[in-house]
Amino acid sequence: MPSQHRWTDAQGRQTVQTIVKKLIPQWSNGLYSYQEDVILRVLDGQDVLCCLNTGGGKSAMFSVPLIVLREMTRNPHLYPRLRTRARPVGIVITPTKGLAANIVHELQKLDLPAFAYCHETITQSRKKGENLVKIIADCKTYSLICVDPEHLRDDSWRLITASDTFRANVIFGCVDEAHLINEWGAEFRPLFKHIGAFFRGRLPSTVAILALSATIQPGVETNSICRSLGFSGNNFYHLRLSNERHNLQFIIQPLDHGFSGDEFPELLEYLNQNRKTVVHCRRIEDLQRLFMYAFDSLPPGLDRLRRIKTYHSLHSFDVNTETLRLLDEDPMCQAVFATVAFTNGLNIRSIVDSLAYKFPKTLNLKLQEGGRAGRDPETRARAVTFIQPSVLSDAEKQISGRVDAPKISRKTGKPVRTKKTTPIEHSAALVLSESKCYIATINRIYQNPPLETSTLDCISAKRLLPCSLCAKRKKINIEYAPSPLPTDMTLPPFIAPATPQSAPLTPEEKKLKLTRKERDPVMLALEKFAEDVRRTEQYHPDNHHRPKSSYFPSSMREHLAGKLLALDSLFALRALLTSWNFASTYAGSLYDLVVELQATIRSDREAARVEKNAKQRATRLSKKALQDSEMSEVDDNVEESEHSDVDDDRRSSPIPPPAKRTKTGSGGVLKEVTNRTKLSSGRKESSRGKKSSKTKSQANVAKEKQTLATIAAGFGPAYRTTSDRRRARGG
């Protein structure tokens, strides 16, 4: 019999409220009004774009419609005639298999059967001999299917969506974390851009399309997502509420050290507060360094493997799922170090601190990271970002449009080439350059209502947990309670490990160490090799979801570059690559590259040595020629002083010539000349190694002439030559 009422009518709303109160008693306050508005429209087959804060109950918008329709199918006589299905089923597109598993786990608590369609579960079904396509298409076993965009292109989903049973019972197609359509769909995972085409082309036109996210910025970003999903005009319902988290403190903490080392003392300050924590890392290599620092800071024993965990895409599906369970249920499991796989959508209510090293590429990802903490609205949570001061400076320059003058080389006088910095996303730069209130800036970017109060600073808006800027300005210190522990359990503190004192390098070790100039081309060559490995292996079935950085990790490349000149055999290289998954295939070609790089470095070093020696020889010869020139010039000056012109009448002077003076005599021309010679020699000795000026030497010579002439005038006639002097003596 055709339905007589719409779900958005009063009877439909009352029916939903009744069923939720009956089947989900743990939700003592029932549904929020905005949740009801979305759920009713989904049941009526209307498209919806929903934007609200993390932890705001978005999962209820795709789970409650299924719970309601399943109840009405079991007890149709208890409810009015509304649009329903015999075997209701829905599709949720999830970005990660971890989120899919988390949704399945949460829905089990609501007695709603769900299935995470991923590589591991497909393999398990095949091993059991199950026909997974038939099971899903019959809509009997599972009411909700979580699947990633890449699997939608499989032939299995063409068969599922072509099934008459499935098409008759499917209610909605949902995109969870819809902001990733733009962020990941551009390059990282382009099939996110084709989700809308799949829904429009493979599902009936009466099926609702639902897009959920906490971080869709209004304007260009929203319009792009709407175009991708086919939302236009007034044919969809757009719900936008504030994504501000009132129980979450937003903190940006500048680091007083670099991030490339292996020591992170500020991390221990937070971990020692014994709060459930997730530490977000940009790369697996960063995760490894941070985890090992925390690991070494704990007392030896197996308990430290229980206290801290890792979560990333290289772990198996079961390992990551178990990590989430332990984090939620085991009081001793305190912290998890995670990559972007943990960023979007995961609901672990025990987490109260979100720590992140480096600001992510976009503001959306930053809010998603912070949104993993404080899912329980009754707790006080923190979202802390450790950042280098140079990044804050770059953001300020970008927003102000200021361009620094180029640095000038002292040697060449020309501008020094500097590395081109990647522009920061504009929204992220606005937050990083903010000097008054982070939360007000974020609310302004997302247009969080009501703007009259949301764009005020934390003090004026009377926020429970002011951001780090407002707290610092008003000198507010907030106390945070540790996560609950059993009365008989205590956690040992994290103590920074002692820094080992490295011994000075021997001459042989110095020869085997690469200079920075040598290391750069080596790293470029290894990066190119890693890219070649990825291009070759990415199409293997086992590598469909392997991260790009894991084909030849950068940590392994760094280690290899440090040992490059010490590798003298393929066996020695294999010893360095024991943990590399592709060592058996590519070790030989990698060794060929190593030998080539070694030959290039040694050849360059020999050429540099020969050039250096030639320069030193040329410098010595030029210095010697300069010294010889100066000596010759001094001798010429002395001789010229002795033979200077005098008046002719001085020969007839009745005064006899003075007696011959020696070096030790007092006064006299000869003594003066000798002293001048010594002075010149001393000047030459003191100025050794410096280039003499010809102009300066000529000025000194002129001054010497004048001085000698003055002295000679006081002694009577001056004699032009030695012969003149002898004739004057009567000899």
C-alpha cells in the first residue's frame, strides 16, 4: 500500500522519536533537533550537505534511518504508513579502513549489523568460500556497508548496484568526511572526485545522497563539493552549524629546538600528566623517532609496549583495530603515535589530548586532528600543535605580503640563492599569523554562527577554555585532570633518556663522512631510485593502498647515505636493508647505484684536491713575486736617494766632507739611509701575506726623498757619486 505521510510531517518526526527512545535508551536526551531534521529528509529521499563540529553526532544521521526502518519492518502495525523498505540498507564511503572498522564497532553497540568492505575482509570471505557480492546484494546480513572509493570501481560493485533487490532496498549513499573530496581528490586519491558520479550513475534517483563533515569552509570549497556530488540550487538541504568545540583548548606552542633531531622534551611534559593522548605525526619516519624517544623514556620492561602504541597504514587491519580497542578500554594504554590514518572520523571517547608535531597542510586537517580529543563533552581536552618559530614568521610574511631583501654573498657580492618555500594554505596562514585569538579567527573562516559573539576573543566571549593566545595574554593557567586509573595501578613517569656523548671522529672516519655538498646529490639520486621502485611496484595487488613513502623510506635513505662510502660489497649493503620489503628484488640495482655514487664522489674529491693544490702553489708564487718586487723597489729608492740632484756650487764649498760614517755611528746620512732600509724591511715583514699598494709605495718614496734632502742640507755639500766624494777629500 502506498505511504500516506511524509517523514518530515509531524507523524514522521514523532515516529522517529518513539523508536529512538525505545531502541537506544542510552541516548537519554534523544536526538538533537538538527539531527532529526537531517534524518527525516534522508528518509524522504532528499539530498543533504551537513556541516557541524567533530563529535556532534553525525554518525546518527546514517545509522538512525536504518534502525527506524528495521523496527518498522519488524512491527509495521505499531507505526503509521510511511515510506519504508523491507530490508533497508545504506552505503557509507569512508576514507580509511580504520574509520570503517570504527563505524562497524560503534554500530554493533546499537545492534545494527554493518560490514567494512576492505582488502582484509574480502580476503577472509574468500577463504571461507562466501559469495560476498550475493550476501551484500540480498540485503539480509548487513544493513550498512562501509567502502572506500577505490573499491567502487571493482566489478563486484557493478554487480551489487545492478541487483534489483539491492536497488529496491538501498536508502542512501553517504560520504563521510566529505571535505576529503577536495583535499585528497586533487592528487593523493583522485577517485574521491568520482564518488558523486558513482552515486548518480549506479543508484536509483530516489536514493538520498548525504555528505557529512566538520570542516567544509563556505564559498569555493563548499561549491566544489556540491558540484562533485551533483547538489545544485534548492534540490538539497544544507545544514551548517558551528564547528567550534567548547570543551577543547586550542594551543600553538613554538619549539625552542629543531625537529630533525631525536629529542623531544616538550612531549614528556604532556605525557607525564597521564592523560589519554594521540600524537599526530606527518610521516611514518617522524612517528618512529617520536615513538622511540618516548619508548626510551620509560623504564625497561614489557609494560612500556603496553603503555604506548603506534597506528599507521603499514600495520595490518587487525593490529590497528586492536590498538583502538586497547586505547579505549585498557587504562594502562596511555598514548598512541599515529599518522594521517588516525586523523579523520575515528571516535575514541577516552582520548583527551591531541598533540601534533608540525602544522598540517590545511586548516581542515588541523581541526580534524584536534577533533579526536574530547569526544566526551563532559571532559576538558586539549589540541596542541608544536611548531617551529620560522613557520610562524613565514605565515606572517605571507599574510602581510612582505618580501625580505635577498641575502648578499660577502665573497661575490651577488644575491645568494635560497630554497623556495612552499606557500602555506591561506586559511592556515591566517591562523598561524594571528596575534590576538585563534578561535575568533577560525570562527571567522568557517563563518560559525552567531558571528556577533563567535568572532570575539576568548575573554570577551567568555569561553570555558581560552586559546593559548588569550590564556597567555591574561595569564590564565588551566589545570587538567589525569585520565582515570584503577586504585591499585600507578604509572611510572617518562624520564628523558641520557644523551650519549659521541667520540670524536678518527681521520679514517672523517674520510668516510659525506659533506653537505656531497650529500645533497646522493639524496636526490636515492629519492629518484625510490620513485622508480614505487612506479614499478604500485600496481601489484598487495600495494594498492601502500603509502608512497614506504616503498623506500626516507629514514633508510638517510642511513644509507651516512654509510655510503663504507659499503664495499653487496653483502654489506644487504645487511643495512634487512627491514626493507623490496630488498630481495632491488638490492642488486641499488648496489650498482651505490658504486656509481662512490666513484663520482671520489673523483670529485680528487679533482678538488688537485685544484686546491694548484691554487695554493699559485698563491705562494704570487706572494714570492710580490716580495721580490718590494725588495727591488726599496733598493732602487735608496740608490736614487744617494744620487739625487744638487746645485753645482756645492762642490766649491770650503767645508771638508764629513768623515765616513758607520752603521753604529750617531747621526748622518748613511745612518738615516740604513735606518730607512731597516724600516722598509720591517714594514715588509709586518705586511707579509697582504697585497701591497703601488700608489702607497710611491708616496713613501717621495716622503723619503724629502727627508733625506733635508738631512743632507744640514751637513754641507751633497755629493752626486762616490767619485765626487773622493775628489773632495783630495784623493
